[in-house]
Amino acid sequence: MWLTSRGRPPPQRTQAYLSRRFAARRARDHQWFFQKTVAQRSRHHMRRPSGSGSPHHEHAPAAGLASAQRVTSSALFVMVVILLDLRGVRPCSMCSIFSDRSDTAHTARPDTKTIVCYHRGMKRAIVAGLLGVLFAVAAFAVATAFAPFQTHMALRRLALRLGGVQRVTAGPLLAYERNSCRPGAACRCVALVHGMGDSAMTWDKTMLGAGGASAPPEGTLILAVDMPGTDGSAPAADYGIRAQARVLRGALEPRCAEWTVAGNSLGGWISGWLAVDWPQGVRRLVLVNAAGLSDPSAHALAAAKVLADPTVPAMKIFNAKAYGKPRPVPERAWAAAVASIRARPTRAILEALKLEDVLDARLKDVKAGTVILWGSADGILPAEFAERFRKGVRGSRVELVPGCGHLPQQECPESVSRALFGAGS
């Protein structure tokens, strides 16, 4: 019956229903015709040359041919959609072609629908990513131009974090720690001590194995400490050299029983006293352009006075003397660098220096195996001090670094890592 009791056609006989049935049948017919044509052409091309009537064995079953056909048609369709999109046609509007609820239409090209619908979203995501990169590059350029010192230090801290270095507390001091020791296995403990006006950041290349330095070996705990009053470490009531050595011991002793201690400049002076007062705790000592000896020429005192009251002109002269090959520094960076030194207790350290704290008469009490590492081009503490240290510490040896200045850990980091982790260390 075509009519219901009310005189209306039943819902299953409406025009929309008939249209969907007709569309589904046409889709099935087109698909059958296309697959049959492809199969006939494939068999035709796969026959043997003239003279042979037996066909070749097919390299793939019929299902594989149908799958290849679907993938090829989908790829061609996507290429057309992309070209239309580049010409201004909205591709997602074409999704309506496959939005019929017919099962045949959905099973014919499911991948095509997905690709077309997500094409515009993917394109927007790529554009957004590129804009984000451009914004980051522009922000970095602006920061480098207007705050070069702060940007440089922020990048160094980021490199430490990405390199697995953590900011930790060691007694009253803050420190950068890189720890590759495993529970129950042997562990080598290395402490790094910075000089006057400097910070633990000066050892970043040694900790990361950057700038030509070799990476610290597995099974090593490295602790680069910020001495009292420096970059977050608690200030001290007494900034005398031996008092700072006691603070350093309090930071190291709870972590390891034996240490390799490397100190640069004033940090070498503090490390020397640590080796004298704690012989069982300092197994090896690396003095890197170290202060601590009597100085009739007053080279060390002059450098300490510059750091105790830094100015931009004075620091430019200091920088030229400290490096074998002085690095170009942006003019905008000088004021910020001077401000960072003034934030450290350099004046208090200068006022706490005592003549009785020099190491000349106590070098014989150093029991640790000692390496005196010295940049030969140091204009702050000349290389003659290295020979004086060698004569005072029994069994020590000198390693001169040609062309390097007062800060080998920054200028020639490979020499420091070799002294710390090389053969025989």
C-alpha cells in the first residue's frame, strides 16, 4: 500500500528516503564498475608477451589491488583538495560530499573524509607554529639587543637545566649539582670553587662538557658551590679565607667522605686551606690560577681592589688582562655585569684578607695529590706563581695552558676537564 489510513505516504516511502536509496545504489554501481575496469586492465597488462597465452602470477591478491586503488584515489583527491584550497576554495566544505548517512558512502572512502576534514586544521596549526617561532626569534633578538648580559646568563642557566644540572642546597650554600652516581656503586665527588666577584656559573662548561671540554664520566658527583653571600647563598659573619674554607667543608662533608677540589683564583686560596685543615677529606687538589701566596708586586691585591669597587672602565681593563684573547662585550652589558659583581660580598672579602692567611708556609702540609693548572697569558696572576706553588707542595706538577688567561674554565675548558677527569686523575 502506498497510502496510510490518513491518506499520507508512509515515512519509508518519502522522497528523501528514495533519494538516499538511489544515491547508495549509484555509489555501489560506480564502485563495482570502477573496480571491474581496473581488474580487467591489470590482467591485460600482466599477460605474457605475444606468443605466450598463460598469464603471469599476480604479485598481489585482488584485495590488495582494491586497497591500492582506494589509496591512490584518496591521494589524488587530497591533492586536488589542496590545490583548490591554495586557490581559495574552502576544503572542509567538500566534506559534505561524504556526509551522507549511507554506509556505502562512508565505507567507500573513509580515509579521504578524515584527511580532507583535518587538512585545514593541520594547516592552521603549522601556521601558528611558524608564527610562534618567529615571535620567539624576535623576542630573543630584542632581549639580546637591550639586555645582553641578562639574556646571556639566562641562556647559560637554561643550558645547565637542560643538561641535567640541578640547583641544590649544600649546608648554608647553594650549588649546581650534576650527579651520575648509582646507589651501591663507587662515586667520585668533585667540588668546584669560584673566585672573588665570580659565581658557580663560571664552571658551566666543565659540568656540561661544553666548549671543547670532555663530558664528566659516569659515576661522578659534581658540586659547583656559590660561596657565602653569592647568588643566593647565605651571607657569612666572617669572610676570612679560613672561615670560608670551614663553611665549604660544612657543605661538602655530609655528602662525600673524599673529594677532588678545584678552585680558581680566590677559590684556589680557599681550596688550599681546605686541603690543609681537612687532609682526610681532600684526596686531590686542582689549583686553577690560584691566589694565596705572598705578592710583593701586589698584582693580586690590585685585582681584588678592582672587584671590591667595580666600575665599567676598571672592569674593561680587568677583562683585557684576565683573558688571553679578550672577548668582545656589548656596551650595554657592562653596566649589568658591574651590578652583578656589586651584589656579591667583594668589599667584605677584601676587608677580611689577612697577611697570616697566605699559604706560603703551609703548602708543605698539603697531603692531597696536587695539579697546578695555569693559563700562561694570565695578566692578573702571572705564571711565576705556578712555579712557586709547585715548589711548596710536595709531589705536585704544573700544567701550563698556552694562550689562556686567568679563567681557564671559561676560556680553555678542555684543560680543566683533562686535569679533573683525564688519565691518572
